[in-house]
Amino acid sequence: MRERWKWILVIGVFAVAWFLPVDRIPAGDSRLQGALVEALAMLHEYARDHVLLCLVPAFFIAGAIGVFVRQESVMKYLGPTANKVLAYGVGSVSGSILAVCSCTVLPLFSGIYRMGAGLGPAIAFLYSGPAINVLAIILTARVLGIEIGIARAVGAVAFSVVIGAIMHFIYRKEELEKVNAAMQLPQTETKRPLWKDIVYFASMVAILVFANWGKPAETSGFWYAMFAYKWYITAASAIVFAAALVLWFDFKLWKVVAASVPVAVLAFFFSHEPTIPFAAGAIGLAIIASTDNGEGGEWFSSTWDFAKQITPLLLGGVLVSGFLLGRPGNEGIIPSAWVSAAVGGNSLAANFFAAVVGAFMYFATLTEVPIVQGLIGSGMGAGPALALLLAGPALSLPNMLVIRNYIGTQKTIVFCSLVIIMATISGYIFGMFF
């Protein structure tokens, strides 16, 4: 009964945020009133643009990691005793493939960290997911120049490895304790061959990636083709995913069909609004998983655990972020003129300020590029622009609140400080030459 009320509360808050009539709320004459409206508007945009398409799939993937991925496999590739080149390579590459925002990566990070991944590789994954976005880097090069595009790509890859390695070194004693504890764990039997689990996870990751594929600046070429056919690819991935549930995870065929039919019907009638059939699919999956007495039930319980721990912190952080800094093109309680004036030139102070503001501000995937473009037009230096691009997408206030929940206050402060310091130094060096 208690869990049911939590369900109702989460869905109720989400519904209020989704249907919030922000366009009808007057901004008022004072900056405080405007900042309050910006906080509500940012919550509204986050609910409509990111919760269904980004967070919900990420929660299901994180829950699946906790149930279906063997701990010894995580330890083998990402654990403290794993080959360092392999561990950091897997952490940074697997994160970059997802190309998600700083909030969507959190359930995935939590899942692999809980399963025994070493702190260093897990941090590399945490940073690389939102920071090493191939499409965003290409957009950066096209809009802001090839130099800053290359610098962002090189800096992001280096950051994920270096910051992860530093975190591992600082907390190496705790990592050793994790290794000793893992050695005492009994070996678990596998119910399926590895390739079946790979297909299952790959289909879910494909749904997450392609449902959120952003529109590129160009209207032709490979990237635009991927955008144009994103929902067809998402639908094909969903079919593979449904087949895997029936064939390999013992879900009842009639349940999967019953959950799929409304999605297909809604997709036909609401092709202009794909979030509607996507929401129906998520609800159907939640129902058939929660009513399953086997692995499906465990999967849903794990997914729900992530959702109820992370969602309140994220939504609260989004409200605060919107109040302080506002949305792109709008102002919060802190005037944008102050920001623009503080990041001109290439002083260490300007780079540091840009990194700090970027770290606390929430950037949806790809939105950092037009924001930086506008700031450069207002006088922002090239160095501070790079500092913001290296710190901003990887961190945000909501992101920090959730990270603290999993790795503690001290580690969170160290991680965020390393990102800000390295972004500051990188921006300053870049600004000296460009």
C-alpha cells in the first residue's frame, strides 16, 4: 500500500509538471517573480522533453543491470582489479555511445557502481556519457569553429580518463576493500548465454539513444538521415526488445502483445506526437513487468528503486537551477549580463567562473552549443567558452544532488572540483592560443 502511494505521488507530480500552463503565467515586474516563473517553466520543459524519453528508459536499463548483469562480469571489465586500459576504455567508450544528458546518465552510473564497478571506471563512465557526445562535438565544430570542436573532443576524452584515475588514486584504500569483499562472493550460475543479454541490453540502449536523437544543423547527410528515421529505428529496436522478453526472459506472449497493440494504434493516430505512444509503451512495460512473478518482477522492483531515489532529487534540482540561472534566452535571479561580463577575455578568473556556472547550470543534450554561441556574441572569450563546454554538459545541480546520494558528499565534491579545475586550466591554455 505504501509503495502504491509513492507511485501515485510520483505520477501526480510528473502530471502537474507536464500540464503546467507556464505560457499563461505572467512573469511579473520583479526579477524574483520572473525567476519563480523560470523555475516552473524549466520543470515543465524537463518533464515534457526528458522524463519520458530519457529518464524512463534509463531507469529500466539501470534496473536491468542490477538484476541481469552478473557482478563478476562487472568486476572483470570495470572492477578495481581489472586491466586499467580495458576498464577506463570500457567506461569512457560505453558512456560516450549513449550520448545522454548529465541527468539521464545517473541511473546507469548508479547501476554499474552498485554492481561493483571500480570508482575510477565508473566516474569515467559518468563523465563521458554527457560530455563525449559525437553529434554535439560535430555541432560544436560547425557552429563555434573547428578549433574549439577539436579541443572539446580531445578534452572530454582526456577528462574522463584522468578524472577517473585521480578518483581511483585518492580512494584506493576503499577500492581495495571492495576487491576483498567481491572475492568472498559466491559464483552465480548464468541462465542465458552472453549474446542474448547483449541483444537485450543493446535493444534498450538503441531505444534510449534514437528516441533522443537530436536534429543536426544540416538538412542532409548521415546525421540528418539518422534523425529523419529515428522513430523507425526506435520502433525496430522495440520489436527486438519485445521478442527478447518473450523468447529469453519468459514473459507471457499474450501480455507483451496486449501491451504492444495500444502502442501501435497510438503511433498510427499520433505520429505527430511520438511521446504519446512512447508513454503507452512505458506504461505497458511497467504493468507486465510488475505483474511477473519471476525475473520480470525483480527487474521492475530494481527499476522502481532507482526511480523513487533519483526522481525527487532531479526535479528539485531542476527547480533550483531554473530559479538561479533560468532557461536559455531567459533570465533567472542571476542576471545574464553579469555572466557575460564575467567571462570576457581569458583570465583564470573568467575561465573559472565559466566552469563553475557551467557546472551548476542544467544543459539538455545539444543545447549547450547555441547557449555558448550567444555568450560568445555577447563578448565571451574562447577559453571560457571551452571551459563551459567541458564542465557544463557533464555536471549540473540536479546531477550533483543525485551523485552525492550514491558516492557520498566528499567524493562528489572531489569529482566536481576536478571537473571545474581541469575545465578552467584547459580553457585558459586554449585561450592563450586561440
